[in-house]
Amino acid sequence: MLKGLLRIQQTFFDLHLILRVMPSLLRVGLPNTFILALLATLIGIVIGLIIAIGLISSRRPLSLLCRFYVDILRGLPHILTIYLIGQGLPLAGLSLFGDDTYAYAALAIGLIEGAYMAEIFRAGLQSVERGQIEAARTLGMSRAQTMLFIVIPQGIRRVLPPLTGQFILVIKGTALVFLLGLTASQRDLFSIAQDSAINNANLSPLTAAGLIYLALTVPMTYAVNAWERRLRLGANPRARTAL
Amino acid sequence: MDPSTGGVRFEHIVKSFGSVKVLDDITLDVPRAMTTCIIGPSGSGKSTLLRCANLLERPEAGRIIVDGITITDPGVNIDAIRARVGMVFQHFHLFGHLSVLDNVALALRKVRRLPRAEAEERAIAKLNDVGLRGLERRRPTDLSGGQQQRVAIARALAMEPAIMLFDEATSALDPELVKGVLAIMRDLAASGMTMLVVTHEMRFAREAAGQVIFMDHGKIIETAPPATLFDHPQSPRLQQFLDQVL
């Protein structure tokens, strides 16, 4: 019994190993994971917003095309999409970023995130009251101006919390880029932990990486929840005039 | 001169929602520099008719001429016409993310292409006109319903429209706030603005209108100056309606 517990402790919680891998996790892995998540999110936001506008378009071919994009990228396992784009594009001669694996990784995750964010944005854009759109049109604003000055600013504001929630998912999703084979300086949290785990035949480095993921994601999740609560309370005019 | 210049003319307008014919061969002249009030029970088609005047609803048949331009013709730049036809809605529809000032100034900048300073100057002047001095920086949600509706009126008036449309502008207001909004509408009518007003305020229709239209089931039943229409209703349907609301 005690021996079993000791084995578990040694396999997952070898303090010596955890402390040894921590510096490179924090110095190399953490910034790489964070920047990768940020890049992918930025790509996802741009694509997501464009696709969302397409989804609510009254032009049927356009909305169908955008629906197709969302269905495909949300329907495929992420691991498969990352392989297809990260390995596939360079193989197909579309070496957009030379052999910079990190960039392909950001693009692949960004394209996937674009599909998820498109649905979030769509919900936001459609939450803007029809009456405001009519009011803008009766003032002589074109469809595009109404979208740009009335619908998008309010639609985005309303989905900021779920969008941030999505960013938390992206942070976790970046772990999959180990598939693409990153150079030593490009490695993310998971890649570094995995390499160290293999070299030492011990899983404790993965525990170390897990602790860092949790330190990122758990506080952010609570922050998003608090933010969402505040936005809801913000609907109360008294709460707002106090500002 | 075309009699519809400066005003609105509806010719044989037909509009259905599904199998329900909400406008059934409506022909109506809204003369310029006069207030035309449309009254009638709910579901009579009066709001739909009003919304046809700037093509928020597109009729299936018939012609609409606004200020001399046949807006139902294909290829007409409806945005340019809408910029000259102000509209005020029952539920205000202010832009929630913008200050009171920006609500009024936005279209001046983006549609009229005025520089920001000039647009804001004109917006402030219009807000003063409707009695909202000092509230420019507030958010719409910080205002009372009556104040919000006055912002909406200022927003429409800032575009210096040739025609103003009011769609039950006081129906969503608390009773004590109705008066202030009606006073502004009355002043506007007195100033010679061409107005088409869908309303349940019979006193306003009697005092401010040049002609009153009674609609029921998608048809115009009676058209007359207010004194005639209210005091000597011709049709039993109008008589019955007036008995209910007065």
C-alpha cells in the first residue's frame, strides 16, 4: 500500500525533477504558450468576425459558405486540422512562413478558433435590437455603416466575456502544437514537459506544466465569471451612474 | 407642379404578411407643411403604412412618391431619401453604446459628412430645442422614457428632414411623460413641418392635425379635417371606434 503511494509520488510528483524543469518551463514554455495563444486568438478574432458577418448575411451563398467553414472546422478533431495545416501546407508547396513551425501552429489554431469565435460573434451581432438597426437605416446610414457603427461595437461588447473564455480554451489548445515538431527555443509548455518526461522516464515534468496551465486558466476563469456578473449588474442604471 | 412635392403620396399600396393583407389598396396624400394623423384600432395597418413611407416595409404593389421622388421605382437610392425623412419610433431605438450627443451627431458625421465639431454643435442645438440641455454626455439608459424619446426626436430633426414620421411615439411612455413629447410634436407641427403621425392621442390629432385618417382592416375608411372626423363620423365603424377611445 505504502509502496504503491510512493510509486505514484515518484512518477507524478518528483519534486527534484519538477524544480529542475520549472525554469525552462517558465522562461521558454510559458512565453511561447502565451504568445502562441495570443497570436492564434488574434487570427481567430479577425476570421471569426468576418465569418460571423457572413453567417448573418442575407446573401444565401455567402452565409452558406461561412456555415460550411464553421461546420467543418468545428466538426474535425483539432489534432487533425493542426496536422493538415501545419504539415500539409508546406508539403503542398504553400510555404507561407518558410519552415517556421511556430507560425503554422498559430495559423492552424487561429483557423480553428475562427470557427468557434464566429459563432460567439454571431450571437453578439444578432443580439443587437432590430429597432436600432432600423433607426440607423432611417437616418440614411447604409447597411455597411449600420454594421460598422451600430451593430459591431455593441455586438462585440456583449460577447467579451465568452470571447475571453475562448482564449482560455486556446491556451489549453496550444498544447497540440508539439505535433508539428518545434525547435528548442519555440517549444511551448507541453512540448518542454513532454521532452523532459521522455528523457527522465518520469511524468513529473508534465505535472509541473499542468500546474502552470492551472495557474493561468483558473484565475482567468474566475475573472471572466466576475466580469460577466458585473456586465449583468451593469444593466442596472443605478450601478452605472455611480461610475 | 406635382401635388406630392414636399409631401408623401401613396398610390394603390398593397402589402401582406403571409396570407394577411395588412394594406389593401391604400391611396393617400400627405400634403406638405401639414400634420396628417392616422388613427385606428391595433392591427388596422397604420404602422405598416407609415413604415412604407421610407421603405422599412416594401409594398407588393403600388407607388409611393416622397418629396417628388417615386421611391418604389427600381434603382432609387433609398439611403439618400431616408436621410430626408425623419422617423421616431414607439420604443425610441436609441443607440445603446453611444452618448446622447453621439446618438444625435453620428448620422450628421457619417451620412451628412459634417466635421465632428460642426456635427456636435448642431446636435447640441437640437438637444437644446427639445429641452435636454446638459444631458449630452449621458447614456440613453440613464434617461427617462420621455427624455429618451426627445433624444430620438432631436436625432431625426438634426438631419433637417423634409418630412417627419411618428410611429406611436408616446405609446410606450408613462402618462406623466407623454405631455412633454406631445408639446414638442405640437410645436413642430405649428412650425410647418410635414408630418405623418400614427397615434392613439385623439386630443393631439384633434388639435394639431390638418387631416385625420381612420384606418381599419388595411383600408382607409375616412379622411377628413379633425373637427369633421371627430364630431361627424360618417361610418358606423369610426363611430364605434370613437365611442371606445373617447
